[in-house]
Amino acid sequence: MEEGAADLRQRKKQNCSESDKMAPEQRNKENSKLGRSPKYMLIQRFAKLFFGCLAAVTSGMMYAVYLSTYHERKFWFSSRQELEREITFQGDSAIYYSFYKELLKAPSFERGVYELTHNNKTVSLKTINAVQQMTLYPELIASVLYQASGSEEVIEPVYFYIGIVFGLQGIYVTALFVTSWVMSGTWLAGMLTVAWFIINRTDTTRIDYSIPSRENWALPYFACQVAALTGYLKKNLNCSAEKFCYLLVNASTYTFMMMWEYSHYLLFVQAISLFLLDSFALAQTEKVHEVYKIYLFSLFLGYLLQFENSALLVSPLLSFVAALMLSKCLQMNMKKGTFMSRLLKVMYIYLVLTVAVTLNFLLKMFVPHKENEHLLKFIEVKLGLNTTKNFTMNWLLCQESLQAPSQDFFLRLTQSSLLPFYILVLIICLFSVTQVIFRRICGEPLKEAVKLEDGRIGERPEIVYHVIHTILLGCLAMCLEGMKYLWTPYVCMLAAFGVCSPELWMTLFKWLRLKAVHPILLALILSMAVPTIIGFSLWKEFFPRIMTELTELQEFYDPDTVELMTWIKRQAPVAAVFAGSPQLMGVIKLCTGWMVSSLPLYNDDDLLKRNENIYQIYSKRSAEDIYKILTSYKANFLVIEDSICNEVGPVRGCRVKDLLDIANGHVYMRESPVTSRQSQVVCEEDDNYAYSKYGRFCHEIKMNYSPYVNYFTRVYWNRSYFVYRINTVISFQS
């Protein structure tokens, strides 16, 4: 086995050296045929590379500046005080930024990291490793850069933080530009990719309203990994470029895994794409297996540096890649031509899936892990295989990001001409790939170098990879609207590549058997004319809208929340613990630093249970029950939000109070409340089905009568919030 591996490496080195030696000779022959000197061609290639790189970098920088300007106009950020700026961070974003603030306030970086890994000042009665549980490596990096660069005297911490995120988004766009450029051979495709990405910003990124979210930190690295992988999969790549792409894939894969707790699921989808690519022998097996090794190395290193994160050991990515390596080893050890070898070749996919499932089952049996079981339950209920009255599960299913995409989503993509061209490119590529697979089954080998006149775009492995990858991501996006932020950017890239690629047009003309006009000439003309027409129409229709967004001043004004935070900082005791909705608790933690009883995080079973229990303040429960729940978490103050208590949602059954009534059995369900938002039908409060003998707590407590006044004392209120002190000395009266 070792000798075989050594031979394989030796052959690979020989192939690299031969290709490096032969490439100049072949280029010289082609140049002599065209009457061009090698020096002229070298200058031409250098100019193309220089201007392409300049366009890619400029596009990324302009997008980062665009995001910064839009953010300033939307929130009037520079004219706000620090408290008003921090209020713009909502939910989990507020929590991430609060830890960044704590790191900057720590006497030293080492002390700050220790306090985060042994954090007992955020959630009452709970010590957490915030770095591991909340994936705070972005905040660690940002704080180190802020202090090491001496930016304290130059820029405020909040501007430095959001500036890094906007800069990463610029890298994201640049990576998509480069990917489309590498695939099509022209940086005109990159420009069109960027244009579509910005125009469809509503569906390509959620940077507008969730700047510190993990995906905004992680996806730029994934885009860099995809760009490097695209180059790595190309045929006839010289050794220097191949090594560079390999190193970039390695570095970006590991960084991506460290930035986002769900990154290994996205890499799992990518691994499936590579597996299908390899199964149909459409790519070099050695390259695909090198990528598998990168996955294993990143998982191992991530496990060590993420405080022995057992979630990576039981991840489907590890089981799948291990099964692939094992199955391939079994197949390689079989003698070629034997019956068993042919049988394994036919049943290769079945073998990999079986081994992967078995390995994952065994790992979960022997490796202690705290994998979220609610994810599996969510999938069951989402597919209609089960029903549940659980509040957390129903609340998640009611979230817009976990619903099927609306018609507006497809309408927006169609209006920008993105969806029609994507479908056209996808159909042509799929048919071409199908033809190639059929030829492979018939025993016809792939061509070493596909020429333009061949019209076989399906023989290029990097193209086939992207086709499979976008289809898999598209299937996920059709189920969950939140997945569109992973799928739509690559739709922009693939559509732009297709319309700018002469090979794609040539493939189409080969099928049509075009004879009236020279097909190669027409393909070259269309690959320039079509994107130019698209770009001009997009410029004419959408550029004025983008400029209007940048010139309009939008006022973000939330005086009630500002007043609440100001009161807490001035009047509440330093050791006080606040209870309320998890989203509000995240803002309180960021703006005041006070301890809270729950957090808007959904990757920890204990926090999920806390959230459900504290949400009972909006249910039909007695004052005594609510008091016992709050005191069990050592809460001193309770904050009730009118927006939740008096919520009039557009969808009946998805309001917080409706879901609580279902979970508590205070209302009967006519249909399952979890298959879809439209099918959630519950009874109104005045229906005869409600049988709780208590009124809704958030309403009753405002009446100031016994027994509520015995347990709670109102200490502050405004139009949106009511704050109650939880009494320590109580006269129990009914």
C-alpha cells in the first residue's frame, strides 16, 4: 500500500513536471500558428490578469463602502450616542457584540479569554464556556486586532467591529468574482456576478439587520474556499497554481470551520457534491481525495482548538468522509477485472452510504456528545412525520427563515433576470453532464483538453461540481427560506458564468447543429453581447434605486428601549438579574452589562428550557406559578413587553401567546400547528375551548390587584415596557 502511494506521488510529480515543460512548447506552437510571438502573448496574459484582479479587488472594496454608507444612512449611526448604536444590535447579535466589549474591557487578553471560557456573569446560576458554546473566535480576533493595531486612539470599537465585517463582505464578493472568472475565462462574468449579488442583496445576505451573526463572519471564507476549489479541480493546471489552490483550500476550510458552529453541515453538502463528481469519474480521484483529507485535518484541528467539541466527532461530515476513504481503500485493494471489483464499483454509492450511517451511529453510541435532539425533531415535524405541542419546536417552525420560500422571493429573482438565465445555464450544463456520464458508461474516456469547438462543457470537472453544488443548495433553499442566503450567491455566480462562457453557447449550438453562421464566431459574439445587454438593462433599472438607498436618510428611533436601558443603568442594583423575552435580554446584557436569566441562543438544551419557562409570563398561568419559575432562576426584575402581550400577528397560531396556550393545554388544536404556518389554526381567547381558570399573566399583572401585587411591584413603565420587582417577602393571599 505504501509503495502504491509512493508510485502515485511520483507519477503526480512527473505529470506536473511534464505539463510544465510541455505547456510553453504547446503555447509557442499555437502562437506561431497565429503569427504572434510568445512575448506578445505573455504581455497579453499579464494585462488580462492585472486588469481582472484590479476589477475583482475594486468590486469588493466598492461593495464594502456601499454597505458602510447604507448602514450609516439607515441607522444615522455617526449621529447617535453609544447606547442608541448598541440598540441597533438585536437578539443574538447583541450577545456576540457584548462579549467583544467585555474582551476590550478586560485588563489583558489572556484574562478576557479566561473570563469568557469560565463565564458566570451572563446567565444566572449558569457557568458557560462562551467561546465554545457561542463560537466567539470572531470576537477574539477582532479584539486582538483592535488592541494590537493601536486603533484605540483612532476609531471607536463599534466602528472597528462592523468595519471588519463589511470588509469580509467585500472579500466575499471578490471571491465570487474570481470563481466566475476562473470558470468562464473572462472577468466580465465577475462583474455581472457582483451586479446580480448587489441587486438581489435582500436574498443574498442578511448583513443589513444582523451584522455580528456567525454566517456573516464565516461565509466569506467559504466563498474563498469554493474559489480555490474551483481552480484546484481544473484540468491541465500547472503545479504552482495547483499548490497555491490546495493551500488556499486548506486554510479557508479550517478558518470557515472555526467561525461558524454549523459550518460542518455546509461542508457535508460540499463533500456530497465531490463524492458524486468522483463516482461518475468526472474528476481526478487523487484531487478529490486530497480535499477529503483536508476535511479530516480541519475536523481534527477544530476538535482540539474548540475545547474538544464533540459535535465535530459525531458530525455527518466526519462519518461520510471516513466512509468514503474506507470504501475507496476496499475498492483499490480489489484486483481489477474481478467479479468482486465490478460488483463493488456498481454498489459503490450504496456501500458509502451504508458505512457512513453505521459509523455515525457507532460514534454517537461511544462518544459523549450534546447534539441538539431538537434538530432531528424539527426535521420530523417539518416533513410531516410527527406532530408536537412543544413551545420551542412550534416557535422555531413559525419563524419565517424556516418556512418554504414565498412567491415574492422568486418574483424578485425573476425581475432582476437572474432566475431565467440561471435556469437556462443549469439546463444546458445538466444535459451536457448527462451526455458525458452516458459516454463514460459506454466506455468512452474523457478528453484531456476540451477545446471550444468540441462543445462539451459537461466534461469540465469544476463546472460539474458547481452544478451539483447549486442543485443541492437549491433543494435546501426550497425547504427553508433561510437557506437562500447560501444558495442565491452561487446562483448569481453560475448564471453569470454561463452567459459569459463561449463554451456554454458552443455546447448549445452543437445540439442545434447550427450551420447558417459559424458557431464558434457566434458563441464568442454572444458571450460578449448577452452579458453587455444584461448589464446595461440592470444599470438602467436598478442603479437609480441603489443610489436612492444611499441618499435617503432613514431614521432609526426607539426612545422606549433607550429609556428602559437608561433606567436600568441608573436605578437597578448592580447584582440584579433581569427576566423577560430572550431577544430583549440580549439587548439588556449588551447595553447595561446586567445579568439575565435567558439568552436568544438555540444550541443548548438548558437555555431552550429556560426560554420556554420564562416565556410563561405571556401565558395563562397563576401569579404563584410565574413567581416560582422566576425565583428558581434568581431573577430580581421582570420586564413585560406590550408588543408580545398584545401581539396581533398576521398568522393565527404563530403568536407567542398562541404557542404557549397550545403547549400548556389551554386551547385545543383543530389541526397540527407545525406542518405550515397557514395550517396552524387555534382558538381565540374568547372561544369556549379555552378552559384555563387564570387570565393571561401579562394582562392581569397590570391590574394591580391581589395576588399579583403580593408577588410583584411595578417600579417602571413606558409605552412599550413594564418593569416589576420580584418581591422577596410575600404575604400569600388568594
